[in-house]
Amino acid sequence: MTSTEPARRAVPATEGEREQLEAAFRAAMEQLPANTGFPHSVRDLARPLFEVGWITGVRTGHTGPALADVPLPPHTFGTALSNLSTAMDAEMGPGMGQLVSYHGSQERLHGRYWVTRIDRQLDYRGRESVLYRLSEYRNGTFATVLTGVHAWSVTALPQHWRV
């Protein structure tokens, strides 16, 4: 008969590991170029990944002094965070003034439109709902074509409105 119990019990991060983690994460953020401008939401995504890697390293002896003479290439943190930033941008959907491709339920209106309004609301469970107003630019003004469009009905395109 085999046991389903793991050979070792999982142990959360100790206070010492957390202190080391805080200092290491702060040092990693300071290594980023000043003009990087990662939003806090991206840093919040990066932090748990960093935490797992750091604590794993501490417990196996591969952090701090063990790596003091083996610095990481300067682009390492920037690359990791920019990948997270790209993922966040895709998850967040199009922004105001961005061109989108509409492919929702109103098939006769499929096409490209500009986002001219974004409404964000919380449902009764506290989940955010995002609805878009899509417009065409005609005769020097935006004309609303669709309202209440869900994020899954549009694909963001790389063009943004320029004044």
C-alpha cells in the first residue's frame, strides 16, 4: 500500500526568507532602467514569480553569496517584466482611442472601429466587467456605431488615435 502523504511537509516562507526576499526584490527593481515605467500591476504579477524563485534558491543554497560572483545579465529582469507587461496588456484589452476589430454577435457590423468610451463595472461578485463604445471617424467627428461591446468581441489592433 502506498501513502499519498508527501515525504516532506510544505513549509511557508520563514520570516528570514521574507526579509531576504524583500531586499532582493527591491534590489532587482532598482536594477531596471529609470525609464522602464512598469505599472504596479505588472510588478504585482512579477512578485510571486520572484518569490518562488528566490525561496527555492534560498532553500537550495543558490542565492545571495552563492551567486555574488555570477551576476545576471542586465537585461534579465527587464525581459522578464516586459513579458509580464505584454501579457497584462493583452489581458486588459484595448485602450481609449485604440483601433479594434469587432467580431461580435452583430455580424453585419463586423469591421474596424475606434474605442471612444470604456465603462468598467463590478458585478455582484466583485468581478470587473468592461464594456466598450466603438465609433467610426466621419466628417471630422466620431460617430458611435456600437455600445456595450464585451472585450471578447474585439481584438485590439496596434493603431492608436493621434491628434
